[in-house]
Amino acid sequence: MPTVRELTALYENFLLGPRPGEGVCVTCFNLTDGYRRCYACTRSEAWLDAFAPVSYSPAHEQLHHVLACYKRVTGERARRSAAELAAILWRYVSAHEQCVAQAAGAEFFPLVTTVPSADPARDDSHPLRRIVGELVGVTRERHRRLLRPSAMALEPRAFSPRRFEALGRLSGEAVLLIDDTWTTGANAQSAAATLKAAGAGPVGAVVIGRHINRQWRENDRRLSAIPQPFDWARCVLCARRR
Ligand SMILES: [Zn+2]
Ligand SMILES: [Zn+2]
């Protein structure tokens, strides 16, 4: 069995760790034209108490491809991509969960859950739940399925507190929410809104890829300036403290 280090080594040459700063959205770390919040975040509601994307995921590049495909492939390819994504989450969460908890105002996260697929048929066999609930050693003991997609027909990629339904009541526990991709943030923010309505305490989120368009404005130059290989010792929340 390959180790977490071996599985993640493949990704070190293309993961692009976001860093806060001028022209970087304070909510989702999208690159902006100098604004504090990106356009999508100004249109969404902000229910997450903290958010940490592992990497930018430029459209049509390697990470985007893995994150788009792992849910569709089967057999050995599915097993391999699930193992690789689990390794990324394992390594990142074990190093930076405390950074997310601190930013969210929680001591720790007693519960870990995933953002459901918006499509109920797909959500039943969502491989992300198996990754977080079975493969990732640092999350599997705390994983619970807390949300399911609601049956309402809603505009995709728009925030709605009715996009998901809670599967039970919570009593103030802090929740770590995990997703594969952040595009507009509507799904993660909608999931956080539902968790809070169900009684959750602070909600922090980790996603693997923060989707980005390399062709927009100065994005190519700015993404190319991110140092490589990927630094596992720093996340977007603790990078500044060191
Ligand atoms: Zn944003
Ligand atoms: Zn950190």
C-alpha cells in the first residue's frame, strides 16, 4: 500500500496554495481586481465561520480533472483517485484542522461531514463520503452524514438555505464540513446555513480545489507566482502567522 506521502507527492508539483492578501477575496480566496470580496461572495450569504481551500484548481488543469472525474469513473481508476484525494485530505487536515477550528472560533471539531451532491440520485453513492468516512484516518471516527439534498428545484450554484436538509438535530457541536470543489461557494454556504439551522455551533470548511479561471485578468501571472512545490506546513489560515 502506498503511503500518504507517496500518494500526495504526485500532486506537489501542481497544487497551488492560496494566500491571503490584497486583491484576494477574504471569504473564499478568489483573486479579485483589488476588491475585498469577489463577485460570487458578495452575492451569496456567508454562513461559514472559516474556510480553507487546499489549492486553487485552474479550469481544465490536473486538479480540476481529478476532481471532476473521481465521481464518474469506476474500477481501478476510481479506487486510485479516491486514494489520492483521501491522502491529500488526510495530510492537510492533520496539519491544519487546528487552524480552521481556531479561525471558526471552535476548540475542535467533534463532527465531520461532507457537502452533499445537489443531485439526490448521485448523493446516494457520493464517493466523497467514503473518502471522509472511511479512508481518511483523521476524519473517519468523527464522520456523520448530517445533510441530504432537498427535493426542491433550485437554481444551480445559487445560495439557498433550502438546498439541503438536516438529517437530525445538533446541540451546538462545531462541524468540519468537507467538499471537493468550491466554485461559487453556494453549496458550502447553503450546507453551513442548514447545519446552523439544525443547531450546529461553529462551522468550518475545507475544500480540495478552489476553482479559478487562469485566463481572467492577471490570474495567470498571479497563479504562476505561487511558489512550488506545494508547502504542506502552511495553509491559507496560518501562512501569515509564521
Ligand atoms: Zn469570494
Ligand atoms: Zn494552517
